[in-house]
Amino acid sequence: MKKLILGMAIVASAFAFGQKAGDANAKLQEANKAAMDAYGAKNYAAAAPKFMEVYNLLKTSGQDNKVYMYYSGLNYALANDIDQATKIYSDLINSGYTGVETTYTAKENKTGQVSSYDKATWELLKKSSSKDYSDFKTEQSPSVEADLYETMSTLLLNAKKNDEALAIIEKGLAKFPNNAKLKEYQGTALYASGNTDKFMANLKEQLAKNPNDATNWYNLGVLQGKNPETANEAVASFQKAIDLKPDFSNAYQNLVYTVIGDDEKAVTDINAVRKTKPDEATRLIEARKERFMKATPYAEKWYQAVPADINSVQVLKDIYNTTKNTAKYNEMKVKETELKAQQPK
């Protein structure tokens, strides 16, 4: 999530008209201070409604300054209040808010203080008070529109609202078609919603643009590995992920399982013909052993990447047992015992 950086100052002159306006200004200053203090203390749950209060007070005076609504939404997001955050982000997106604002500053020559002004005041000072003020500058803030879509997508995905996330992602991609994060989130939403065909197409599209993304090669391998007909393609995808990221333990793990295949079924098939068709059983046993031999270097790399992972140890132990590597089998058996002893009871 984009880091929230707040450095705002309420322009008191905007409220300097009469007692009623003075009371409003006092409430505004109080709410703004409370919001800033809560944010500074990382009390995001308290800061969020206070920023919204600032927004509403300004709106009552005729200033629809949505930056404070944006700050409120960010703080709700930081507080993990998904319902409130997504509501605000939705309102901001639907309103067309971009966050692009122009700040007008000038330095008071007498005090040397640099202050911000509304455009009309700044232009008036620039024209009529050139001796009293100097360093007239304007600065435009960057757009946060893409960030709105990214953050809202993240919130919805975290809440398992995959269909809603997909809708907002696709809306964001219509405006920002090359946004890498939204493309990534689109794949996540498609996979989570069970739409694996679209997810695979999404991954292939991303890899065509960036073939050096190890995670996308891994995710593609996972999908391909679910279908026995594309197992060889899965092996190639996992290998590409490993080439790009040599310590990618999950890729090694899935590579091992993909190469071995459905071992439970293989054992069942062997047992089914062991007595009636011994030659067929021998053929199946040798084919199984060959798969385990092929998986051995990948399993060893998996173990090297995560030597404290008991799963990698147990799989490697079973492989050594199947391939009749007694010395290595005993070594992994000792390691398994050590790791089990370290586990909390």
C-alpha cells in the first residue's frame, strides 16, 4: 500500500468571516489536529474519522476538498477497516478524484516564513505586495488515481471479495492498461475465483511482456501441473522460474511433485497387477523408479534452499528409499528425527 505522507495546513483565512465562521474554523483546526496527532501516533482507526470530519467541515463551508476524504480512506485501510475503506475509495473513484492539486506558496520577507495560499490570495499578493512577499511558487501534486484502484483491489482481495475485486481491477485497467500491479491483481482475482483459463491467459500475456518474472513462471507452472497433459510444460515453466531465481524453494517443490506425478495412483496400479501380471508390475515399478530418479536433483535443491523444512526432508527421504540410496536415506532419516524433536509439542 502506498505510504501515507501528511503535511497539511488549514488556511485559516478561508474561514475568517464573522463569528459563526470563526467557530467553524476552531472546529476545523481541532479536528485537523486530532487527525494529525492520531496519525502521528499510528492510531489509524482514530485518525480516519477525524480526517473525514475535516472533509465534512470544509464541505459545509463550500470547499469540497477530497484530499481529506482520501486521507480518511488511507487511514481506514491502514486500520484494516475494509468496509469503510472500500466505501471511501469507491466514492473517490466514482467522483473522478485524481489527487492532482496545485499548491501556491510565497515567502513573507519580514519574517522569512513560507506559507501556502489559495490561488486568488496568492495572485493578489503577487500583484500588489511584491515588496512584502517574494519566492512565489506553484507546485502540482502527482496523481493518486492509479493508487486508488490498486489499494481498493488489495482490500477486496484480502477480504476474499474476488468478483468485486475483479470488477474494480478491470475498471482500473481500462484507464491504466499498462499498470503492472493491476495486471498482477487481475491474475490473483481470476485464480481465486476459479477462472483458471483466464488466469493462464493473463499470465501468458504478462510473461510475453516481461519474461523475467520468476513468480509468473511459477504460477503458470502450478496451473499447467494440474493437468497431466501439460505436465511437461509445467516442468519447463518451473525450470524457467528457477533459472531466474535459483533459491525459489516453492518452484523446486512443485517441480518434484510434477515430475513424480500421481504416486498414489502409481502404487495402486502396481499392486493391482503384481500377482496377475508380474511383468507389467515390473515395468510400472521401473517407470516409477525412473520418475523418482529424475526428481532427485530437484528435491535436493529444494532441501538445500530450505534445510529446516521437514517436508523437503521427508520427500527427499522417500525418494532415496525408492531409488535404493540407503546411505542418503539414513542421512535424511536422522535429519527428520532432529527436526521433529525441534517442533513444539
